[in-house]
Amino acid sequence: MRKSKQDSRRPSAMRVFVAVAVLALAAWMLLPQILNGFTSDRSIEIDASASEPLRQLASLEVAEGGDLGDAPPYSRAQFGDGWADLDADGCNTRNEILARDLTDLDFGSDARACVVQGGILEDPYTDTTIVFQRGEQTSAAVQIDHVVALANGWQSGAWQWNAEDRLRFANDPLNLLAVEGAANQIKGASTADQWLPDNKGYRCDYAARQVAVKYKWNLTVTRDEQQALNGVLKDCPSITF
């Protein structure tokens, strides 16, 4: 029997099946690209000889796109009102970090006051020597940097914490360094893909410390940040804090 024109135009069941299968395969192959920027994963592959910082980095959750958009607007006040004295020893965190990182310390006439009046900083960010002298016009020459900036910590997960945990994070010695004030201002809230210390000899320590902080506090990294940290750490010895 001769087929009608309408019958000849009707696709066979086999053709429909093949078309659907091809479309399904294409969608499956493109899924990682489609979801990139909107899902979280861990994508760095490491071998058995990888350093501890690389192992920690590989374990961090990678957050992109919509994950970052969940965080409410950041403000410094959400991490407490300035430097705290969490161990109740009479010394606030700024002075404790100055005492840790400076040499030739001068506490003035009363060392019990725990206020660093002067000292010498070998700045890790610029590889320069800074003579620190406490005063209205001079104190800013040395600042205490949050290695993982508070704004970045907020976006990376701290917005979900309670106020006490955010205060502890802001005063965590692991995340704090005494550095040149100008370098600290230039860095701002930058992540490793946006800023690294001018002192190339310190970049391994800097990247390892950023990773250690994010690992300790279970914070996320962006994919660009992850790749930048990996790019530094893959050529570094193992560094622990």
C-alpha cells in the first residue's frame, strides 16, 4: 500500500529515541559547565606527597555564584567593637600581636599595662624594616592585618555564625599579622587571586596561613581563589601553624 505524504513525514519511534538519547548525552556532558558558578565542590586533585597546606586547600568547599549571593551586607560591627581581650589577661589583641611580631619592644614606664609603645617590625609583606612608635600620628605605620579579611570571612560563611564566633574569628592570632600600614590598606579585603605580598619570599607563608585560617574556621573559597592559592602552594615546602 502506498504511504500518504502525512505518514512519510511522521518520525519513526527509533528516530525519536535516538534524538532524545543524543540530547540527554549532550546535557550530561555540559552539566559541569552549566552548574559552574552556582554549585559548591572540591576540585583540586592532590597526590600522596602533597604538603599539608595543599591537603587543607583541597578539602575546602568551593563556593561560586549564587552561594556568595546568600550573604547579607557586611559591616565591621558584626565582628565586635574593635580589639577584644578574650583571654582576660588585661592585654587587647592588637597589643598582643604587636608584642608577638615586633622586636626591641618598649612598653614605656609600666610594662604591666600591656601597651606596646615602640618596637621594630620586619614587615613580611614588603620586606622592609619599620621603626614603630605609638602615637596619634605614628601608630598607623604598623597595622594588624586580618590575613583572611573580615569582609571575605563574612562572605565565605561567617555571616551564618553567631556574634561570639565572629568576635573570636576577628581576634584569632592565627589570622593576624603586624604589617606595614600602607600595604595593609592596599590589600584591603582582597583574596589571593586579587592580591599577594610584594615580598615574593613570603608568599608561601601567606598562602599557607590563609588556607590554615579557612580550614580552621570551615570557610569557603571561590574557584579563582582556590586556583591562585594552589598556584603558590604547589611550589612551596610544607608549612604548618
